Amino acid sequence: MAMKKNDKLTDMENKILDELFIAIYFNNLEKVIEIKEKHPEIYSKKEKFIIDGEKTFDLKNLTFFNQSIWKNDDWRDDIIPFVKRNRVKTEKMMEFWRTETGNKNIQREIEYNQYFEYFCCADPEDNKRVFVYTKTYYLEKGFREIDLNLENRVSCLDFAETKKLLENGAKIDIKFDEDDFYSDVISFVSDECSCLASTEVVPSFELYEKNGKWINKNITELFRNLIGLAAYEDMYYLIEKYIEK
């Protein structure tokens, strides 16, 4: 579905805001600066970008998402040059925000699960669901509550509680359904990262790099894919520290 527009803006103003979204999303700093200089009033609305006529979103967060996605070399060898190019573009975009805000230590101020409706993230208020069943179902099968709580909090992308549970001995490799390859926490997170990277995010960035523009205007899908991959990449960085060697 396409994002609903801000009804208080004209069609032209919404179009320019969409162009700004695309430029920041793909780290096109030159285009961002061009829009800032030509349309300063519209550019100033970047911190209150309307998502589907409901929630607002600060577009600077797209750069933080990119930072999480491109920050390491844990990719296939043939794609490393592409990853490094995007890493450089992301850092240039981040430096632009540091200069513009006057804050050298600018940080992401949102939690991923604030936008759980838009990507593969469970409702953070639901503390009973574990994969497709409930904790009660698995408790009756003899699983530890701490391990069930971990899967629930990982699915909700609750980083603070996930870390607490891991520090208290929760296991990330407990398979809850023997017939389902992805029914343990580490496989679930790893699969989300792999799927989003290979089928959505990388192809989109490759297409933009090739064409220098984005023809498919489905901004909701772009938003969903980038926030999803960044969230699960960050979750993987957290839980991999607890993999037993």
C-alpha cells in the first residue's frame, strides 16, 4: 500500500517530501541539500513526516537505519565493495546531520518497536505469544519460562529486556518446534536479516545506484524493509554475543 499523504499539504508539497524521503533513504546527500535550498519550508517538515496519515517519523532516523545495516563486512565477498560504498554514503549523510543539528553525538531517539505495525515485529505489549502459540502451551511441554520470555521479547524487538534475559541465562538456541527450522531465537533473527537483505534492501539500493532515481513510488514498502532490516541486524549484534563458543 502507498502512504497516505499529509492532507494539510498540496500535492506538490507532498511530492517534494516524498523526494526528500527517497533522497535520505538512499543517502543521496546532494539531492537532500538541493531540496533544502530550493524548498526550505517543506524541508523543515522532515522531522514530522506523516506515515499512512497516522504516525509521524523523523526522516533522520533513516540514516541511523542505514548505519546499522552497512556497518560491518559480514557479507558475501562479491558484495563487499557495494556495502562499503553505502557505508561511506551513510557516514557523509550522518556528518550532514551532525553539522545541521550542531550535535556531534547525535543518536537515534526512537525504538524500533514504536513502529511495530509497519514491519515484522510483534506487539510489544503482548507478553504471552511465542511464535504461533502461547507461553502456556510451551510451558506445558516442559520449556523454561526464561527461554520463552526471551523469544517473546526478541519478537517484540525489546532490546532492554532481551539483554536482561540473556544476562540471566536465557538460551538463544532452544528449538521450540522440532519440525520448524527457524523455531529458535538465533535462527529466527538470522533468517529475518538474510531475507530482508537479499530480497528487498540490497536489490533496492542496487537499483537506485544504477538509475540514480527511484521509479517505484511505494514508500511504505521501502520504510518497512529498511526499519525491519536495521532492527533485526541490531538484534543479531546483541544476541550473537551470547552464542556459546
